[in-house]
Amino acid sequence: MCELLGMSTKYPMDICFSFSGLMQRGGKTGPHKDGWGIAFYEGRGCRAFHDPYPSSNSEIAKLVKNYPIKSSNVICHIRKANSGKVCLENTHPFIRELWGRNWCFAHNGQLRGIKRKLKLELFEPVGTTDSEFAFCWILDQVHKKYPNPPKKDEVLWNYIKKLIDHLSEFGVFNILMCDSKYLYAHCSTKLAWITRKPPFGKAKLVDDDMTVDFCQHTTSNDIFTVIATVPLTANEEWSIASKGDFLVFKDGIQKNTK
């Protein structure tokens, strides 16, 4: 299985600390050595880095670790291949345009039979993974039902959840997806998150000998949520998602989807 990392913030922040922990799992403290990728939203733009090599010794990963790119929404993925060969085009996260927005998607799991049973129309995969196929199918269905964005965001959330529930019938479907405005997360098997807000404290990584005092890097107005397949820190209390949970975050805050 692959691993996911996401972040939603009230004000743009860097993800260097959390990424430092995750990159160790890409071939050092974990088996996810088949590539990695990360996407940062900056306004309506999206800056992305991909590498088909292990993140634990990737020069590009070292650049991202040490380069404090500030973003309000981030999606990151480290891959353990089970569908599609190890190559750049099969490296998550995948990005497409819809309604003049950059949509970004990363998946942990495997969807058996999806290419035989579902058809694509407008959006086409570049690579051969079931993950990218699923992403294209979601966007196809959203575009078909809503050629223009629905006026109420909750309408879109509910429809995306319906599509995700259908795709989950094909297998494990832990995902992160962003439409540049909201960060969506779905749990089939494993997903955890933590919302950090004042008063801030110290956090220690599980996978790297690194501790950060968030008091020194934040203000009293900051709020940010980090989402990961497995908790990244050893001294904080993470919320653990249950099977079927669909979460929506904006400005670091979880929205009510019920």
C-alpha cells in the first residue's frame, strides 16, 4: 500500500516538518520506494514535483524538504506499486483542470476490475494505474452532472461522496483530493488527521530524529490540519478515521458534511 499526506491551512504555511517524516518511509523506514510526488496550491496555481525514485534518497525530495514553499492546500504521496509499472507517468498526485480549477488526486489502495466496468469520456489517464483511471472517472461524472460549479458547495461534496462510495465497491480507496478550494479525504482502511491551533506545542517525528516547536513558527491566528495514512508524530493525539469516513477541510478546519 502507498501512503498519503495532506495539509489544509488558514494561512499559507510550509509542510517541511511533516514531509521530512514521510519521505523516510519511502524506502528507509517503510517499503514505499516506487516513487513519490507532492503538489502545492498557490492561489489558483498548483506547483508539483514528481520523482519515480525512493523519496528517502531523492535529491528532489531533499529540495522540497529544505525549501519552505508556503501553501494553503498540499497533497503528497509515496508509492508502493501494485497497479502499473514504476515510472514518472504513474507517480501520484495526478492533476487535471475542471471549471478553471486545478484538481489534484492521490490514492492508496487497489481497485479491481475498474477499467472493465467503468467507462471514461472526457478525461483520459496518461499512465496505467487504476488510481488515475478512478480520478478521471470522478471528474467525468462531476463534469457530466455539473457543467458549471453548483452554487452550493455542499451539493458538490455530497455528489463527490456518492462517487467515492461507488468506487469503494471495487476495493481499497483511501484518497486525498483537492479542487483548489477544499481538501477532500476518504478512508477505506487507514487515515488519520490532526488539527493544530493555539496554544501550539512541540511535535516529534516518528520516522526521523526531528522535533519542532510550533510556537516559534506560527502566530496566534494560525490553524492547520495535517492528514496522513499513519500518524507522523509520536507525542501528539491524532484523530483516527473510520471506514467510510468522508472528510472535507477548508482553511485548516473540518467542514460539516452531514
